[in-house]
Amino acid sequence: MRILTRDGDLGSAIAVKLYKRRVSEEDTMPSQTEIRQQVTQQIVAALERNLLPWRRPWRATATCAGQPGRHTNVASRKAYQGVNPLLLELHAMQHGLTSRWWGTFPMWKSLGCSIKKRPPNVEEGCWGCRVVFWKPLTRTVVTDDEEEEERRFVLRTFTVFNADQVEGAEPFQVHEDKGESPAEPDFRPAEELISATGADIRYGGETAFYDPTADYIRLPHRARFGSLGAYYETALHELAHWSEPRQHLDRRRLGYAMCELVAEMAACFVASEIGVPQGESLENHVSYLKSWLEALKNDRTFIFQAAKQASKTCDFLLSFVRKPEPEAMGAMS
């Protein structure tokens, strides 16, 4: 084997070396099944430690650009969707990262920034976070003398770094006002969203639920909740269920565990986007954890389906109070 370049013949030895390196890289690239398995294992491990990677039970006191909000790509300014917010949140928890902004090495470099050196206590290959990108693939299939186009999606992984892991990214980092008492949580954005949906919400009783037959939400009176954060979190959860028929979702097909996980994640995504603190208690989720874990262990696609629908539900609810955002990211693009 010989390779000709603009500068001439590289020689067969170098050509073979380059070829072997490329083949080796292709061989080590994780398969679709391996990617799903790796992601699922991360989420399962978190749930087994009672960590819900879609919840952030505090209010951001950030003063940097665009904070608070969902995890967002620094180059496209698009929110990460699907399973990626969970992967990014787990990575942020592990390394104590607070910024919402993420980007690949080339993206940060194009902004004049550089990735900080990996700390000694972080294993090689674990300083960045791997996110998943769905790449559409179209191929022509010949059947009975006819040509048909077949479209499918291929999973690929890319490594991104948080602004806190980058030198020169100060505008994208969280800067807290030291010496000043944190301001009281502002729940007005949540109240505005709830009001804008026009949902029929009836107060009273001891339980919260959405009645799909009569199309109304039942909530206990606010005074029955331990905090306003818990009240609004519950309201957003039931609004996620309220959105199901409006998004033409089939609850019977999705199943109870899937619907509850979608509503749970969607409520947390919305709360994060509008800056409303989420409750710290896991009391309302313990009963679901077992079913979620069982579903995750039995189906590698479960978390992908749930996370994708939760992102869509979040965008649906936010559409009542703001203009549609640019098409969100399946991963980093």
C-alpha cells in the first residue's frame, strides 16, 4: 500500500501505520447497543444511589449569561435534549460544575478558550462528558426491481466540557454575589406558565392527579405543601400529564412507569428553565424508583424514549409563555 500526497509519496510503512490506526479507531468505536447500554448503566447507578439526574433541588444564584436554564451548547445556543441533559447533570454533580454551557474542544478553542488540565484525582478519559448524537442515515434499498429510500438514525458519542472546566470562559461561568444574602425565590414565572396554559385546576383533597376523562387537574391547597417549591413542582408534574392528550400520547402504549418518568423529568426541566427551585424530598418518588429501575434494566431504550418525550413535553409547556426556540439538540451537533 502506498499513499500519494501533495508533497509526494509518504511510503508504504507510514501508509500501513495510518491505515492500521484508522481501522483500530473504527474497531473501538462503540456500537449502537453498547452506547445504549453505557448510558442506561449510568442512569441505573444513579437511581440506585437515590440520585435523580434530572433534578436540581436548589435555585441558581447565577449572574452569568443566560443563567439559569437547561444545559445548552455554547456554539449553537441550543438546549441539549433527549438523554443528554441527564448525562450532563450527572457529570456536573460528579465534578461540582455549575454552568449551563457546554462545548467540544474545537468549540471552546474557536472562542479563544482552552480546556483546563485534568485534575490528578480524575481518571483519564473522564474529565469531559460523553453526549449522544443522533445522526440521520439514508440508504437506498432495492426490492422487487424497485428502489426505496430507508431512513434510520445512527448513534454517535462526542465529548463536551463545561464552562467551569475551561480557561477563558468566565462570561459563561456562574459568578455568585459574595457577601450578599440570596434573594428570595421568584415563583412568578411558574405562576405565569400555569395560568397561560388555561388548564382546569381544582383545589382540595389530599392527593394530586390529572383526570384524563374529565380533563382537569386536582391539587391540594398550597398551604398543605411543605414549601412553595414543592407546590409548583407538583403542579408542573400534573401539567405534564395534562399535556399528554394534547400531544396525542397513548398512555396505554407508553405504560404507567414511562408516563410517570416523563412527567417527572419534564416538570424538572421546566423548573430548571424558568429558574424555579425544586424540592429536595424524594418521598413522592420512592414508589416509582423500583418500577423505573426494573424498566431500565429490562429495556436499553427505555431511558432514551422517556428522556426524548420529556424534552418534547418541556418545550410544549414552555411554548405557552415564550416564543419557540430554535430546534433543540439531540446531542451536541
